[in-house]
Amino acid sequence: MTTEKEYKNLSKFLSFVLRHKPGTIGIELNENGWTDVDTLIEKCIEFGVFIDRDILNHIVSTNNKKRFSFNDSLNLIRANQGHSVGINLAYTSSNPPPILYHGTCVKFIDSILSSGLEKKDRHHVHLSSDLETAISVGSRHGKPFVFEILAEEMFENGFEFYLSDNQVWLTDHVPIRYLRKFTNNR
């Protein structure tokens, strides 16, 4: 029986493979980030990472960040966002809420205030519609800090926003003028 810790480790491994390094286990992602489920399972096992269809179904359905999706036929899988490999997730531009949030840690504040939020080696800057998620994200690397993003104003000024399958808001860049320090940081 697989433990929750093992599921978490498998989820992290799948994130690594499906978002950043599919070649590590010898799979390829198509232009939209999908790969064949049976091939993924086979290649994971060959690599020494035991996974089967039941384990994969559990990870996809219970991952609290909804990092993965199956296609309608359940024969393809992909990561929902956060890729550093060249793919097109075929998102449609969406009108964001007036305010979005970006969680980071305190040590990155000065860098962000000098250049805005940049996607760096990822496809997009990740934003959330709720404060708690932003705080949680910011806590990953130290004391959290949250920026408010004037998303509606950005959208009105021609910036595009996309909503991923797991409800993460995405954009290419957030210039400094659209950033506000959230005043109730913990």
C-alpha cells in the first residue's frame, strides 16, 4: 500500500518530469505538453520509480494543487502549468479579477521591486486569486511576503491573463507600476 509520503514524492517526481525534464526518463511531450499515460508508466518503472494506473489516478485526483490533468479519453496526461520546456498549453486569454496576489519570500522583495515580476525560465508568472494561497506559496522559501497585483488595470492596458486548469492565473510579466505591497503580511 502506498503511503501519503510516497504519493507526495511521486507527485514531485512527476512534476519534475512533466514540467521540466521529460528526457530524464525517456518520454516526450507533444506541443501541448501531453504524453501517453502507458508510456509514462512504463518509462517510470524502467527508471526505477514504481507507478501504476491506480497510483497515477490517485495523484491526479487528490493533488491539492491540481498540478496534473488527464485528457477526456484518460490516455494522455500533462502538468497544468509551470513548465520550463517549450510547449503551448493553448490557454485562452481571460479577464482577471481586479486584484490578484503573488506570494514570495522576503529575500526576493528588492529584486521584484527593481524589475517587476518576471517569468524567468518558466512560461508565465503565477498569480493567485486568494491571499491564503499566496501566503502558502511565499512560505516555501522563507518568511512569506505578498504582493497585490492590479490585474484589472493591467488587463485594461493590454496585458493578457490566462486561467490554468488548476485555477492559477498566469501572465507574462508584471511591471513594477502594477505591484502593491500587501499591508497585512504575517
